[in-house]
Amino acid sequence: MNRKDGRGPLEMRPLRITPGYAEYAEGSALLELGKTRVLVAVTLTEGVPRHVGRRSGWLMVEYNLLPRSTRVRTQRERYKLGGRTQEVQRFLGRAFRAALDLKALPGKTVVVDADVLQADGGTRVASLLGGYAALFLALDALVKRGELDDWPLTPFAALSLVWHGEDRILLDPTQVEDENAWADLTVVATEAGDVIEVHGGGEGRPVPLPVYRRMVDLALERVPPLVREVHRQLRSASG
């Protein structure tokens, strides 16, 4: 099954990472996944919410679609976040907190800001991959300054897949491919193969269990090389 952009069913779009895109952030990266572009910046601040306590750090995520990141202008959410934005922020926050040992950052809050510059499917995946790159850079700077003894970030990545009926499974769907899907999943997992989260399901119909399992298995097969590609681009950029 060939796709409009010429990819095979299980082929990802081109991935490009530009580290240090936001000069003033402790860590940042512009993540391009095909036509989807997300700028992620990581800020480290002192202090944590009361419920956390002094022996641990905390992590929070803010996710935002810029007004013309979409075909039709998206209204800015100035006073109240929409349901989708809240859902995505919670999803991203759970994933990052599962991969980051916050006890290694006592008393610090990590803020991950993901701003979607252009959306063509996969904005959650791009936010996670860009956020991982930005967080890696921020933590690496702490290590180099002697402010962090043990490396706290577990290598991880995320992938999205859609099902179009029968045996038609597509990896890394564009917006059009996602809109016409019978089911969609976003799988977040570590390089070692441990699952962090599987998010999604059937779109108006149930998903056969063999199809669901195949989608998860396909994602898990491709997470390790994707983690390695992210690290390769970070090394290449640093010279």
C-alpha cells in the first residue's frame, strides 16, 4: 500500500532535530517530522509544588497549537484550556515523568514547553521526541557543570500508527491518514523495550485484538532505532 507522499506503509517521515533552537532555554530543540514542526524548550526552576516535598523534583508540560499551525486558524487558549489540550498535556507529562528520575533533581521543577509551529499529524510524537532531545541537552549541561551526579533520564521514544481496516496499518500517519483511520495508537516506550504508555483505540468501531497487538509490536520494534537516531543527530550537531 503506497501513500501519497511515496512512503511504504511502515516507513516514517524524515526526522530532523535542530538542538539549541531557543537560545535562552536550558535545553531546546526544533523537531521536524515531515511537515509537522514543534519547538520544545526546557526550563529548570527552583521550587516544587507542596505535594511533592523537598526530596524530589517535579515536571510539568505546557502544549500549545499556534494559531496558524493548522489549515484553519486555531484560537489562542488565553483563559481556559480546551479538552484536547488538557488531554495532550497530561499524556506528555505522564510520559516524561515515567522516564525521568525526579529524585535526582530535588527541589527543582522541570517545565517542558511544546509549541506546535505546524501540524500535519503526529504532534504528540514530535513533542515527545523534541522534548526528549531538549531535556537531554538540559541535563547534559547540569552534568558538565558538576551539578548532577547520576544520569536520571531513561532513553525513550514514541511512535504513532493507524489502522485502515483489514491488514492496512500505517506508521507515522499524516493528518489526512489519521482522519480517515479506523483506529489510532500512540506508543511510548523505552529503548530497552519497556512500555511507558499506549494511548488511543478504535474510531467508531472496535479493534480486533490481533490488530491491536500487531500495532503495539510494530511500534516497539521501531523505538530502539528511533532513540539511536535522536542521539545520532544530537551528537552530530554538537560536533
